Amino acid sequence: MNKLLEIAQLGQPILRNSALRVDHIDQDTTKLIENMKYTVGKVNGVGLAAPQVFHSKRIFIIASKPSSRYPNAPLMKPEVVINPVIKKMSSQIIKDWEGCLSIPGIRGFVPRSESIEVEYMNISGDTISNIFEGFLARIFLHEYDHIEGIVFLDRVESSKDLITENEFQKMVLSK
Ligand SMILES: [Zn+2]
């Protein structure tokens, strides 16, 4: 049975720590990943990092799909990312809106690289090389920040680039 995991909210110290590398994908890790996948789907997230569910591990899920929180998100099969390394980041920077399950009610207009080249381990323990662009690169970088103890509020250029979820929804719906 999958379990809906509790999500750490801003102020919880685990969100500000650098997470630990995963040495073996043991049964506990597999179970954690299954529950993370289940949880991110249930709460309309597009990504979830292990520190957000109180586990200091370098693991995150990218699970982009259109939802009320992210109407324009591309649909993909959820990808499990373990011990990621960012090999290259494009110098082209794009600003777009982000939210975070750990920071409900706030959206930020966050600058990120348009494309990234990364390496990570998947749930089978295989090393994967991948290139992500656009919104998927944005999710990857947002989740990578979580395993480094960084949140999107740290990335905005100005506090004027922060708005409430209500205003964000009005803006999206008015388009
Ligand atoms: Zn987040």
C-alpha cells in the first residue's frame, strides 16, 4: 500500500540542509521512492525531493503533467533521479513562474538555465545521461536545489518577483 507522505513546510530545518548521497538502493529506499511518486501525484506536484518528505537523501522525482497548479506543464512518465550531477547549464536564462509544495500560497518568477545536461542513477541503479529543456530543466533545477538546501525564494532577483497563489491563478486564468 502506498502512503501519502507529510510534506515539510518552509521553516523545517531539513529543507535547508545538503542531503546525503544514496549508496545502495535498498528496500527502504525503494519504498520511499514509491511513496514519493504516489504523493506527488496526489497533491498535483510536478516534482518532489526526498528532503521535502523528511528524508535527507539525494533523490527526487520529476513528474510533469498539466494540473490546476501547472496548467501548461508537459505530460511525462515520472522519472526517478538519484545522486544527480549537473554537467552543463546553458548560459541562456529564462524566467518563469514556480511554486513549491513546501511553500504553499506563494509563486516566484525564477530565472533558470533553458537547458541542462545531467547524469544520475535511476531506480534500477543504471547511470542515465540526459538533456532537459524548458519546463523540465526548470523542474530538475528546482528539485536539485532542494537536495542542496536551497528553495526558489533564494533564486528570485527581487522580492517584487513574488506573488500570491490567488493572484497567480487569476493571471493564468485571464490568459
Ligand atoms: Zn519545491
